Amino acid sequence: MRTFCYVLIYAMFAGVSTYGQGVSYKFRIRFSDYSPLANSKFILSGSLLSTDPQGIINSKYSDEITYVNIESANVQKYKIMYPLEGRAILPKDANTFVDIYVAKPESNPLKNLQSEIVASQRSMQNKAIVKLQEESRKGYDRIVALLSKSTIDEAQLSKGRLEFFPLISTALNNYLNEARNFNDAFSALSKTLNNRGSYDQLSKAIYNYNDIFNLLNANKDLYQQAIATYWNSKELALKFSNIVDFAIEELHRPFILEVNYHFINRIYEANDEPNKKERLKLQKALSNDMDQLSSTVSRRLLSIGERITVLNSLLNH
């Protein structure tokens, strides 16, 4: 599933050749306001490469690897802000851009402190997601072992419900919260297109949304099987599946991804317009369209929030 920004996965294959046979990927190097960093050098898994005038690097990798290390060739000029520690996943669709966000090093100690706080918050978010993923993986192993038994007693089912309810409810509630935060940040940006802080707020919201969406989507089948097994209810399992499908088909694909594929380019084009009168015209039209999308997302979020509340109540009954 293609998501808005990319999950952070540690690179295991350093120094892989970018030439010869393999899959060609496109890395888009940008600042937090989405302007490209042109004609600058970066190190991708040991290979020194330069961005083109649009801030893009094309590089080939074996189809057996899924992630690479990304470093600035001149850390005095630019630093990698995202992905954290410069470790990024390669998308399943090679035509999809791998977005890399950079910034110029700050000399102001107050700004440095602010960056450290943001990084700390981001690290805490990652740890929470990793813990949820690890607990879900352990739960999967226990389901497999349980289903292999000829008889299952109520004590085992009760234990499974106690184990999986917090995992499922946490994943659903966190998804809803991060989707709301994303929409709030997007709405705020629509009213302050010239405010750098609004771009930073949206970028942070995007990262957090992507983390929980990936976890929920990756564990959909596991959580559905857990509900069917421990609650002994195909109906509740179907309710859960319908919630995730609704999130994907009615929210993520038509609206969240629309921001990535459509609005980001429009934001860049409007801000890059040299003619002030024309730039203001583009920004006004953009702001109106962003408001409309945000309003639609709000209605979708209200619907999915009601469904999550009902399901959590039924599972915790």
C-alpha cells in the first residue's frame, strides 16, 4: 500500500551498486516547504550521486533489498531531516517518489533545542509503534499455536481477548487521532500558505499518520483473525475489516493521497510563481480547494470515529 510518507526501516545492505541490473528508483530531495534542492550531492548506500534541477536522483538497486541509507555529502550545508537517521524504504511501485527532506544546519541554540524536542517526540512515536508491532507479532504466533489445537477452552479465549483488545483499540484510536491531526494541519496550512511553521506542522503530522496507517494496514488480517478466534464472532471480525476498508477506500486513497499527488505540487507551483499578482491568485484558489478537501475529510473522520467507538464498545463488553 502506497502511503503519504515512507516508513523508517533500517538499511541492511550498505554499498550496493546503483548500476547494472536492478530496479530504478526516484529520490526527491526537498526542503520542508517542498522546494527542491537542485544540483547537490548525496550519498546513497555508499554511492555519491547528484540531484538534477528538480532535486531528483535516479538510482538502481537490486529487487532483493527494501531500504537504503541516505547521507548528505556536505553535512555543513545540508542535513537529513527525514527519514530519521537517513534510512528510507524503497516503495513497491518504482514509479513512486521516495521523498527526502533536508534542512540547513541551524546555528541558533534555541532553534536547535526546538529541533531536538521534535526529534525526541518523533522517537517516542516510533518506539510506541514498534512496541505495538512487536506485541502484534507475538500475538500472531499465539493464534497459530492455538488454532493447531483440537480443543480450545474459555480460559484461552479470555486470555486472548485481554491480550488483543488493547492492541486493536490502540491501533484504531491512534489511527483516528493521527488522521485528525493531519487534517487539522492541512486545514491550518490552507489559511497560512506563507507561514513556514505551518509546513513544519503538516510534515510532522504526515510522518505520524504514515506510521500508524502502515501498522494498521499491515496487521489488518491478524486483528481480524484474532477477533474471529478469541471473540468467536465473524460479525465483529467483519465490522473491524469494514472499518479498515473504509479508512483505506474512503479516506486514505481519495483524500490523504490526493494531498501527496495533487496538492503538494500545486503548493510548490503557487509559491514558486514569480509574479506576485498571479501568485496570490493561485494561492487563493489553492486555499479554497484545500478548505473543501479538509471539510470532506472531517465528515469522513466523524463517520470512522463513530464506527471505531461502537466496535471498541462491543469488543470490551
